[in-house]
Amino acid sequence: MTDQTRGASAREVEDALMYLPRKGVVDYHRGQIIYMENQPLRELYLIVRGRVKVSIPLEDGTQTVVDIFCADDFFGESALLGAARHAQRAIALDATSLMSWSIVEIEAQVEREPRLGIALMQMLVKRALDFEDRLQDFALDKTPERVIRAVLRFAGRTGTQAQDGAIELPPLTHQLLSEYVGTSREIVTFHMNQLRQKGLVRYSRRGMQVYPRALQEHLEAQARRQARHA
């Protein structure tokens, strides 16, 4: 299903936070583990500030990044399944503040506010559709395209508009991008250097500037070249 098709049939999306009671905020420092894999997960989390990386550690010591969540994002939805164990690990990428609700609290609140159940269902369906798009990228795109799409996605979700038309976003290490797109850090560094040489991105340890329109045009030009040589 295309984004256009989804948009044509879309209904108003509920805001889960409207139906949840405010809770105390818990602070985490950069690099602090919020929860580990293979342990009970009993809370749904909301990011008040900062960023959180959710990943799946693999047996060879590497990891696959499920997603990077930022302010106003929920994560830890595996808790809704009530499973005793899960495969994900959550780590604060920055100084981060979180609000959380136990599954018992969520269930009780859904009974009082049934729209909360619809809001959570919509959130989970949208997240499933996002994963579907990522799987399609893995199946159809080569590594350069996957790197560009990852940068565009994070710019759209976590970036802020600059006066020169760029989108400014917090630092994203090449290691983090490699774990997200499924390749090595060295390959991501090679492709990011190419994008920087073309003036499509700028980055340092302090952050990244992305030119989304130029990046999208570059992506479309690559697709046309590949089609001609197919």
C-alpha cells in the first residue's frame, strides 16, 4: 500500500497522551540502560525530552536498531503483550526524561477512557506500517539508498528547520546508522562522505544538517540511472 493510498483512507489519529494521567518524570543520563532484553517489561514509556535507542542485541555482539525515539514518542509497547521476556534493549542517547505507566494502569485507564485503546491501536498499526516500509527498503534498495532514506527519516522525525532550508538534527554516529540500515560502519562512513562532498549533508560531533529536497532529488536521480541500466 502506498503512502498516497494510506492518506486517502486515513482517519483522524487519536493522541494517547490525552487519555493518560500525568505521572512523575524519571531522568536518565546519556548511555544509561532503561531496560534490558530477556527481562520482564511491564511499563509503557513516553519520552518527555531526549532520545532513546531501542535495539535487538545479536549473539555475535552486534545489534540491530529497531528505532530511535524522541520527545513525545512512546516506546516499550512489547509490554502490552504481557510476555515474561522480550528481545529488545532501550538506552538513553542523550540526557533523557521519561514518563511511564504500568500495564495495570494502562488497562484500568482503557476501561475508563476507551479512546485510549483506539489511540494505542493506531500507534501500533502505524509503527507496523513503518516497519513494513523498512523491510521493503531492505528488499529493494541498495546500501546507498538505505543510508539516504535513514537520514531523511531521522531528519523528518527529530530535526528542526534552519534558515538556509536545511534540517538540523542531533548527532547520529555512523555506527548508529550502520546498525539501523544493516551494514558496517565503514560502509556508512564511505557513503556519508560522498553525500557530504556533494553538499547534501553536513555533520560533526555536535549534530547534522540535512538538505531534504536535494537528498530526495539525488535519490530519484539514482533510481532513474538504475532503471536505465536494468
